[in-house]
Amino acid sequence: MSLLLSLETSTHSFSCALHQDNKLISYRENTTIQATASLLAVAVEELFKETGLQKSQLNAVVVASGPGSYTGLRIGVATAKGICYALNIPLISVNTLSLMAHQFVNQFSGTLDLNDALLCPMLDARRMEVYCILLSEKLNIVEPTHAKVIDEQSFVDRLDKQIIYFFGEGSDKCQTIIRHTNAKFITGLWPQASQLGSLGFQKLLNTDFEDLAGFEPFYLKDFVIKKPNLVS
């Protein structure tokens, strides 16, 4: 038996899941803003209580590595590393945008024509900037993960040649700016631990593990603390 705990904390919400032999057996999600720090550990305990399993039975912990929320990623990775250290088990990481693309294909491959289309999951990076990656319908990387400022000319060279499906919370603010006829926007998709485990199992089989001591989230941009406006 192989047992994986998955943690997804890349946005304002969080989710966690247990997968046994690549089958989802327990799942928790919380969409309350800023609840990750106080409730993630509680949700993880609920998973084990519900299933009757023990943390000592875990083979590895899978964590969404980012990009995304600085605070959320920091909490998720710290929690994952703490469990891995305590149990002496491997840490597995999955790029958050790759996770979203995997979810998209699983959800829409039977209802949308993805042939020769590109997939562009997006996470909000504030103002008119997003974190994004561009992949083929086979999930091969066309453009790697990067931060991109969105304007009317964004992706136009590729959109002139093929359809791009945009999805994720970052795509919502792009709909009124990217108006090309080949730009298709899909709403209601966010990164979830319920599908993170299946990607983790692939890496478990390939012993694709992170260096536990040195691993850090994929922040992509430096965290900047804003100074409050002082009223004299």
C-alpha cells in the first residue's frame, strides 16, 4: 500500500487530501480567506481521523510548490517539510500551474476540442500581472512559468495561429483585455489537492524527490512588504 498526503496552499484558500494507491480516499477544502495558517493542520488531522489511518503509514508528502501566494506557499511547504522530517519520508513537489493544467485536461478533454490548442493556467499576481505557463494539449511546456503583465497585445502572435484556453483566478481580470477571437476563457477552476495526489504518485514511482533541507517554494517574485501610508 502506498499512502500520500497532498497539500495545496497556493491561493487564498487551501485543500488537503489523502490518496491510497492513487485513489482519493479523503479530502478537505477551505475557501475562507487567511484561514490557512490556523486551519491547515486541523484539516490534515481530520483526514486521518476520518480514514482511521496513521501519519506513520505515509510514504511521502506532496505539496504544490507555486507560484502563488507568498504566505500560503510558505505555510504549505513548512507544514509538508515538518511532517517529512518527523517521519523521515520524502517530499514531492508539483508546480501549481502544471497541476491546474492537469485538472483542466481531466475535466474538459471530453467536452472541449483541445486538438492543437494551447492551455494557459493563470494565477493572480496583483494589478494587471499574472503568473502563467503555456502548454500544449498534451501538457508539454511551450513557454515556462513566468510573470506576465497583461495588455491588449498579450499572446497575440500565438492567438493569430491557434486557440488558447485561459483559466484560473488570474484569467478573470484578463477577459476584458484579451479580446482575440481565439482566446477562450474557462471559469471555475482553481488548484486542488484532490488531483495533486495523482501527480505525486507519478513522482513517487520515479523517486523524483526534493532535497528536504534546501527546498523552497517557487515564489517567482520577491515578496515586498508595503509600508503603510502615514497621515501627518
